[in-house]
Amino acid sequence: MKVNLMHPDAAFDAYAELPPKADELITDLELQTLLDVMAGDDPLIEQVARTALLRGLTDPELIAYRQAALTDALAQPQAIRTLYGIATAALHDERQQWGLSYASAHSILARSLTVIELFVKRLRQLRQVGEQFGSGFHSQAFTDLFATLERECPESYFDEIAEVTGLLQDKRGTLAAVRLGSSNRGYDYLLLQALPQRWLDRVGVLHRHRASFQISDRDEAGARAVAELADRSLDPAANATAQAVQHVVGFMHSLQAELAFYVGCLNLHDELETLGLPTCMPVACEPYRQELTATDLYDVCLALHSREPVVTNDVDAPGAALLLVTGTNRGGKSTFLRSVGLAQLMLQAGMFAGASAFTANVRNGVFTHFKRAEDPSMHVGKLAEELERMHDIVKLIGPESMLLCNESFASTNEREGSEISRQLISALIDSGVKVLFVTHLYELAHGFYEQQRPDIAFLRAAPPSANGEPTFKLAPGEPEPTSHGLVAYERVFGAAA
Amino acid sequence: MSFNSAAGGTVQEQETRFVSILFPGSEPEPGAEIPEPDYFGDLNLDQIAHAAFDSRSEYALAPYFAQGLHDTEAVGYRQAVMRDLEHDEINRPVRDFALAMADCRKELAYARKLHSPFQRERWLLSALTTYGDAVLALATALADAEPASAALRGLGAYLERYVQSADFERLREDGRQVTSVLDGIRYTLQIRDLHVSVDTYQDQPDLARRVEETFARFRQGEVQSYRSRFPEPTALNPVEEQVLAQVAAVYEDEFRQLAEYCVRYRSALDPTVLRFDREVQFLLAYREYIAPLQAAGLAFAYPTVRTDSKEEHVEDAFDLALATRLVAAGEPVVTNDFTLSGVERVLVLTGPNQGGKTTFARMLGQVHHLAALGLPVPGRSADLFLPDRIFTHFERRESLESLRSKFEEEVYRIHGILDTATGDSLLIMNESFSSTTTQDALEVGERVLRQVLDRQMLCLYVTFIDELSRLSESVVSLMSTVDPDDPTVRTFRIVRKPADGLAHAVLLAKVYGLSYDQLKARLTA
């Protein structure tokens, strides 16, 4: 019985290793805010969400598979939350029964039978959710899950479980088949039946050869020896039963983890809806053709954090390998960069995006090169630090990756910074990497502008409005030599005068 | 191909008459208790015996080490086996056989000691099965290996006939049959509180399997095991014994077969095979004992022994007991040669104290004793006379019980020796008669040596009395030597040279500034 809610034929490993530089990505895009909202205070959801976002899918078909399941979940939130609750409760039930590791076969069996009874209840509940809400689900993921539950957990199956566990209920006796080993010591015990009380009341009319003896109840050592024989008799069946419990536990863990993703998405969706912000199912394109189109794109984390209306942007840059973003300070450039990065991650996680529409080609890695604090030990100058960090990134980056740069190499003069950046960017985009580069380096931006390449797009942060308030809006535009610093100066000095 | 050998009969006939790998004839097996020869302590052969054989005490190998052989053919017979054992294709199967037989003996011990009769019987079955497997494996291996020694060829032929014999085949077949019958038993054990009963198995289904099948659909991957670990001592506890007795009652027929098997084959172990198992340990033990010395570069040689000539020549020999200690401590071993040619019969060894004279004496005695055992001796090459007996006359501690003085005791002892010895005996004397005046020692020593020379006995006499070394042309003078540059340093090399008496004492005095000239110069300065 496979869960397959996150992927058509593989289990989702919530604890898979994150790619290198994942920590930087989380920091630079302020991803923790997003994770916190998705998780609420459920650490499993946070873990699953983090893994899903940072280990994105790179196959548009797999993304579509997950999006379909998410669409179902958004339409039937109650059913999803109920399923999640049942899986969580089942695992809680099992943990409650946890005894000592070195218990006897007898107690291992007893404990396992108790857990199985609780699991049967939960499995029935799962199936019943499917019976009740299944018709409202259309994705392959969920329809398959409900079909599996119906097929594998009908009442007749639970009856069979009850029959088998009935035979295992050790009331006061055991019956085992035994072979003779090398010393004529018994070995290879097979439990045939544990005898229920009513059986004991019948004298053994069926036995032909019956040879027997009784231990005196004052004989402590003898009683212990008999108990050991009973344990040997129970041992293989106890093992099988305990392992069966673990199999169901494994199933429940899988179910819980994969549902956690959808519950997290529901939490996030609810919050964004409350804030009045749009979401959409983004379109994932094949990797080899650059695509980037968005309507009403916003920085989800900023929105969640500030809880205030946020500015949205439109982007229309199909075929663009490089997006150069220039313009006014505090113009919303960094925010824009983050919003694209977040949308890319959410797209590839199979989630909705923070926009009314978003289309992009899939990437097999997202890297960030944002500003860092100056090294306090002053061993490394700022430029050297930037270069080293870029070097680390370049070691990992591949032709199908994405790189987001925020004011990179601004720590040196414009000429030098432009040259370093120009060489870096040219090499990357010529190899197929998609680069978004926010910068004040006029020479760099202007140089690319003059090339008139079709695969380079230019966005410019609009200058502040008449009253000095920034608009945070970006629009296509030629890079300008100034960032309107003079305007800021005049505003400040003018006000003081 | 067959040829007549000195023992009589064709090789085929010999091989049919095979009895032992250590003795070519049909000598009976020595008992477990044979007294050590008197000379063992003096020559440190007792130390060698302990070191080599103590770890194999269950085989009682000391008697083999104590008894030297007296004819060259017997020595050759044993040497040939030792040579064969140097080859892996013989060595390995023999050792495997020994290990299997040790297991067999362990199982036989259970068959005697355990409390439950059904367990005892099962262990006898097991022991005989192990025995049969071991013998079969050895027979096959020897047939393939084609040993060169008459002994192992004889053993091989004996085993081949034995394993093809009707008795052996019946032993194996019956064993297989009974084992298979017992392996096929599956009984049911019913436990209700303290009531235990046993019955036959009626093919009821296995619940563990049923649980597995019922829950297989949830399996996501591997899960851990929840099996308990139960103690499995060989002996059954009283409850288990009772269960076994009930099983025997329910499966009456099968257990009767086991009982009958045990009665029929109670004494099935072939005495010749058992004897081989014991005897081969003697040779394996010695090989193991000398292996570290060989690894350290010391040579061992198969001596040529003769009873018709007293000429001897040995190169690079050493005291085996001492060498074992030195090699273990990573220290170097000094080797020595000795030769007796023509009319030479007696070696008189003089020289500085602590120079290795006693060691040399021990080496000489050990080499002769080991040669008589048919074993390789310490040395690069060895031509030796095979004496009829070995006698030692070493300094003994003064006995408080004896009414005689030490000197009288020694004279008494040498008299006893000379009374028993023949012209073919070997006598080793170490610092004899040193507990009296030099004059007495010289006179008594001379008389003893004359008797020795008259009988043409081989003899080594370690002494400080130089004169004895010049007694006759049959006497060879040997000396322990010191480093010419530093007389306080011993070389432990023994060389042929005329006894030079006080020369060492003088040298020594000089080193410490105590010579006459030196002292005179100091006192009159």
C-alpha cells in the first residue's frame, strides 16, 4: 500500500539531505517566514515544507501531478485535515504503547496486538473519509489513494485481522510445533495457536498420543523453565506481529508526511486569502527554453511578515536568460528579486505561486549572491569575500540553474565591478544559466544594453513619486546613469533648509 | 611398484600391516605414563617437552618424546613423515582431521556426561558422524596427495580399505538414516499454565506466516527484528529433559532406532585411526614449536644417523630450549659446530666461565636425543652416531639427606653410569668433581676418561682441568672464547684449540688492573 501523494511512484523522504547552500537560500529569500506560516506550530509540516521547497521537482509532469493533488486539497480542506489528523492520531496511539526494548516474547506479542486493534480503528476511519469525500477528488494522487484504501481495507479484511489476532490472544496457553536439534534440544518453534479459555475447558479428545507432565507450583525453577518454553513458542509469531505493526507504522508515517505538505499549503493559502493577496497554479515549462512571465507577482514572505498590502509587479520576459534590474534606491529591486526566487521555488515544489499568473522554465538549482556583512575579523576584504562566495557557487552551479544576484561586486569601484560581473554573467548565460542581476553598476548594465541581445531584458525601478514616496514598481526600461540620489539629497537637505 | 624393504614383505603387505606412523613395526602404543629419562633435567629437554606439548595434554605426548629409537630404519621412517608434513597438501588435511577428531572427542564427552539418556545417544550419533566425515576426508586427501613416506602411504592404504569396508559403510549409512529420521520429527508442545504435553504434529498452519501474509500489504521497506535471544546451553534443564522424554515416548519408533544404533556402534572408533590421531599430534606439536625459530632464520636439519660409525659432524647447532627464549625476546642466537673424525671420541671443553660451555653440553645432548626421535635437529647439517643410551653427569646440589659428601656422591653416580653404559653410549659430564681439590679431580677424572676411552664411548667432558684434554689422541680439546679486544665479553663460540689454562684469568686481571705487573707498578710508584 503506497501513499504516492507527492510523486506518482516514489515515497517522499521528508528528511532527505538538502542541497548545498540551502541555508543561504533560506536566509536570503527569508524563507523561514513562509515555513512558519505553513507549519503553524507543527514541526513535521515545517520539515516537509522545507524539504519540498528546497528539493524541487524538475519535471513539469511531476509538478502537474502534485498541482492536481493540491487543487483537490484546496477544494476539500476539511477532508485533508481530517486525514492528517487520523494518521497523526494512529502514530500517537502506537507511541503510547511503547514498552521496554528487551521485553519477553509474551509481552511483545501482547503489546503488538493492542496496537493492531487501535490501528484497525484508524484504518477504517481513513477508508471512511474516502467513502464520504472521495467523489470530490479528481487528481490521480488522491483518487488512487482512496481506491487503495477501499480495495485493501474493506471490512472483510478487518474481519480477517480479527480472526488472526484472536488466535494469538494468549490467555493461558500455547501450542507450538517443534523440531529436534543437534543435541536433541528443541528448535524452530512454530506457533500454531494460542489457546483461548473455552478451549482449555475441553479435555483433549482430539489427541492420539498425548504424553504429559505437570510442574508442581512450588517448583519455582520449573515454572520459569516452562515459561521460557512458552516464550520460545511465541517468539516467531511475536516477532511477525511486532513487525506487522511496524509495517503499518511505516505506512502511517508516509501518509502523515505527505499529507503534511498539503496541510501546510492550506495554512498558507488561508493566510494569503485573509490578506487579500492573489494565488495561482503556476505553469512549469521545460528547462531548455527560458521563460519568465508573471502578473501581480509579489514577495510572499514580505507580505506574511508585514501583514500590510504589498506592491505587485508584472514581468514579461520570455526567452530572457538575463534580467538586469536597475534604478532608484529603495525602489523595490531586492523585493522583486526575492519574489521571483520564491515563485520559482514554490512552482517547483508543486505549490501555488504568489501572483495571479506565473510561468517559468524549471531550474535544477537556485543560488543567491546577496550582500553580506563585512567580515569583522577583517581578514578578508569585502571584495575578496564576495569573490570567494561566488567561487563556491560556481563550483556547484550547472547549466540549468538559476542565479539571483543582489548588488554583487558593488564593494569595489564601478569599473572593476562591472568588468568582473560582465565576464561572470556572460559565461553563465551563454551556458544556459538564468541570471537575475540587481545592480547600480551603470557601465555593466549599459554595456549589455548596447549589445541588443534578444535574451537580455531590462527592468528599472521607477523613481519616487512627487512627494518622495517610493513606488516599488518596476517596468522595462533602459538603465540610467543615476539612481536619483540627488533627488534624495535635495529632499533631505531641502526639508532641513 | 613394490620392493622389499628391510622390515620384510612387499610394500603392499607393509601397508596392509600398517599400525603406526611413528614406529615401522607393530609396537604397541605407549601408555600415558612413562618416566622421563634421567638426563632430561640436565639437558633442559624437560623444558622443551613442556613448551612443545603442554598445550596438547589430552594427547599424552610425553612418552613419545621420552623414548628414543635405536635403529636407523625407524629413525628414517619417522623423518620421512616429518618431510611429508612440510607439504601443504598433506599438512592441511592432517590438521583438519585433528580438529575434527577433537570435536568428535568433545561430542563423545557429552555422550558420556549429560544427564538425559536421549541427549547422550544423540551426541554419540553426532560424534560418530563427525568421526566418519573426518576419516573419509583424510582418506580422500591422502589418496590425492600421494605422500612419499612409507608411513603415510601405509596409513593411506589402510584408510582406503577401511572406508570401503562394509562395516564403515554400514556405520555411515545407519548414521545417516537415524539422523534423517530424527531431523524429520516435528512434535507439538502444548503448555497450559504448568501443564505440559507433547503430541504429534498434524500439519496445523504456522501463525507467524499467517500474520506476515495478512499484513504484507502495508510493507514499505525493511523493519527491525523483534526476536528474543534464548540461551542455548548444551545440557537441557530438567523441564526440557522431561519434554524430551515425552517426545521419545510419542515417537517411540524413531527413538528406538537411535537406541539401537548406539548399542550397535558403541565401540565403532577404529583403534588404528585413534592411534594415528594421537601420534600425528607429536609431530605437529614439534613442528609448531620450532616454527618461530625457523621464522627467525635458524636452521633445522634432518640428521643422517649411523650405528656403525662414531664419526660425527654438526654445523650451526644450538641449544633449542635457550634459543626458544632468546628468539621470543628478540635476541640473537649463537650457533656452534663440532666434529669427531677418525679415532676421535672424547671432547674436553675448557675455558672462561659463563662462556657457553654448559649450553654447548646441552646442545650436544639435545641434538643426539632429538635425532633418536626421528625429528629434525637444530643445525644446518648433522651426521650423527645413534647411541644406545645417553648419560649425563652434571653438578648436583648437595643433598641434605645423603650421608655422603658431594664428591663421594659424584663418584658414586659415575660408577653407576659406567656400570650400565656400553661402548655405544653417549656420556656428557659437566664440571664433574669440581667439589674437591684439583689434584683429586685430575686423578679421578683421568681414571674415568680412561674407562671411557677403553670402551670407545662418545663423551663430552666440560672441565677446568686442562690436563685431561691432552690425555690421548682420541681426545679433542675445545675452548669457549672471549673477544680478543675485551676479555670481559664472551662470544659463546666454542672452537677447537689447545687448552690454555690460566690465560683467560691473566687477561681478566689485566683488564681490571690487577695483574702482578700492574699492581707492583702501582704500589711502588
